Amino acid sequence: MKKLFILATLSLLQCEEIKQKKSVSKPNVLLFYMDDLRPELNSFGVVKIKSPNIDELAVNGVKFTNAYCNVPVCGASRASMLTGMLPTKNRFLDYKTFAEEETPHAVSLPQLFNENGYTTISNGKIYHHLDDRETDWDEVWRPYAFDENYLGLEPTDYWQSLWKDYHNPENIANYKKTDRGPAYESAEVSDSTYIDGLMTEKIIRDIKQLKKNGKPFFLTAGFISPHLPFNAPKKYWDLYDRIDIKQPENYNYVPIGAPKMSISNWPEMRSYTNIPKRGQVSDSIAVDLIHGYYATVSYSDALIGKILKVLKGQGLHKNTIIVLVSDHGYNLQEHTQWAKFTNYNTSTQVPLIIYNPLTKTKGPTNALTSLVDLYPTLAELCGLEAPINQLDGTSLVNVMSNPKSKGKKHVFIKRGNGYTLKTNDFSYTEFIRPTDNTTVSSMLYDHRENKDENVNVVNKKEFAEVVIELKTTLHTAYKKNISAE
């Protein structure tokens, strides 16, 4: 009888050990997906914005200081990252991109997790369009999107009409009347009033419910901030003294020798009521815009802190991989430009942080990487078999184990007819005519000294060999991306 009891006890212990191993082999994933966030953070070496929670996450995880998007446009960038596929001449072009239409046979990142037993929840803005690849998820949720509306609009259209979330009475009245409003707002409201605050409350509820369910999860937090309009509770504006906010040093000129077609006229910003239809904004409004951008980042950071606190409180931080990334960068008046939509470094470089509780490796890495690398990375970290002959990226697991590694030799970036090859030392761009694939103009920026990109050196003799090498690589390694599907 005693032997039977011992055997039974050993059996139970073995079962418990198997359960624990199974749990460890399938870590959870929490994805903070930011919109328009540039790596202008203390943890990335730029002391301007107050973001203590993101900075702490960067200290505890692996911080990629040389990460790039593959398309500096929200809809296209998200479709690219979530399918792990690079843009081409005719694929992933702009914000109107629908992944399900342009890559109908692709296995998306959330789909991969869903098919491997994970609970997948899309909160906020993950795919650009609310109804893009809905079956990837167990649940799709955005504030306001599913409210009843007297216009009879579909959820996507209804949400699109409300995401400019104003709370000052004057702005609300004007927006209802004209469907337009200012590019920024500071309102005396609580953290849970704006869209991202409502989403945060939803994610907190999700975390508590997911803890009860016991299944591994792929949970997302798709922040609108710091996308236009720069709306945030007043207390986050008050974190900054207006006197300390400066325009960039290169705000009033384009790079020397830069092609005209490389400079954006920032139509997105011009759609707001307090922004001129042509010409530059006043210095006063420029400072307001930068101030608003900083405030929305700090607001997002505070909400991220709340989510991480609850995750830890539920004991899920020990088995949850946390990723913070942006869909692309953003111009804050560099080279006269606002918003994104360019091949310049300010539009293309992104912050990327990966926290893996199952490893002790942490710290910064300057390894060159891009957003299509995130798919194979998460698949490997979670022990999932990635789809064959689909992914254009490379897993970053080896880089995370050895942060001093150099990473990729080059990253491919496409914006409109501009094709960029980014290396550790240079950024080379060709503007290619789509009708006959001939190069109209080009530019080369030397990133070894800095990334301000104030002088186009493509025609300087001392860079002739560099241009030949990068041009050859662009037209061979990425020939299919330039010429056709």
C-alpha cells in the first residue's frame, strides 16, 4: 500500500512537472503596438520625452537601437509586419492596404498563434482597418467601434469617423459640424477618457480574465497615440515647460542636394483646422505641435505602466514576452516636414524593445533589424513552426542572445516610388519610375557620423564605390520587390 502511495505521489509530481514545462514552452505575448512613435526616448539616448515606464521596460529587455520599418505608412507597415512580408512594387503601398486582399494566402502572425492554441485578442489599432483579417482573432475590439449609430455605418467606418477623439466642448462642436478639428488638444480629463485610456481599461480586464482561463495568450495593445491629433489629458502637457521645447536644428531647410520628390508636403497634417494649406507653420504652432507630440507619448507611457502593473500583479509577467514597437517613425519638422511618408531616417527608424522573462540576457543592441524580423522572432521564442516560403525576415533570437552582433547587412524600405537600402553606415535611396523601372534620382546619406541627413553625398567622388555597391545590392537582392510581385 505504501509503495502504491509513493508511486501515485511520484506520478502526480511528474504530471505537475509536465504541466509546468508545457506552460514554460508556451509563453504568453503582450504586444504594445504604437502609432507614429519615433525613438526619441530617454532609453534611446534622447533626453526630451518623459517616458519612465517604456524606459524601465527597455532596461529589463533587449533594446534595439537600430531598428527600421519596411514601409513608412501605417496600413502598409502593419500588413508587412503582421505577415512578415516585404513590400513590393504593387504590394503594401499606403494606409488603405488590406492584408487579406493583397496577401490572401499568407498565414499572419496572430493567425499562427491562434492556430497553435493561443487566445488572440486585437485591442485598439493593430491592422489599420478594423475588418482586415478578423478571423485571425478570438476577439477584435476598438473603443466606440461597435456602438450603435444612427448613420447605419459599418463598425470600421463608424470608428474611422470618431477616432479624432476631442473632449474640449469647442472642438467637439466644431468636429461634429465640419468633420474637422485642430491638430492637438489639452483637456482637463482623466486618463480613461480618451480612446487609448478606454483601451487600457479593456486590456486590464482582459489580463484578469486570461489569468483565469489559463490558456496561453497573444494580447495586443494598439495605441493611437502619438498619432495626430495630439490629444492628451492636460496633466501630460503640464509635464513640459514650453520654453524648453525646441524646433529641430534643420527645421527650415531641406538637405543639400536632395531631390525635390524626396520631400513630403505633409498632407495629413494639413487636414487639420489650425494648419495652413500651404507653406510652413508658424514657429509658435510648431512648438505647440512638438509639445503635443511629447504629451501624447507621456500619456501612452503612463497607460503602459498601468497595464504592466496589472500584468505583474496577476503573476503573468514571469511567463509573458513583452514587445513594444512602432509602425514607423515621424517627422517633427525635420527638413521642413511633418508626419511620415518619406524615405528619411526620421520616418523610417523605430523603437523596438523585446522583454523575454525566460532569459537573463538584456541590454541595448545596435544590430541592424527591421519589422519583418519580428514575426520569425516571436515564432521561435514561442516554439511555433513558421510558415514555409513566406517570411522575408530573420529571427532576432541569436541577436538577443548576443547583443553585440551586427545583425543584418541591410534593410529594405519602400515608400511610393522611393526604394531605400539601409546599412549600418549608409542610407541609399533610388526613386524609380514605375512605368519602365528607370532611376529618376537618388540620394545617399552617411550615417557614420550622425543620422541628421543634411547633405546628400550621392554625387561626391569619395562615395562613388559605395554608391555602386549599394545600387548593385538593391537591384539584385531586391529585384523582385522593385520590378514586380
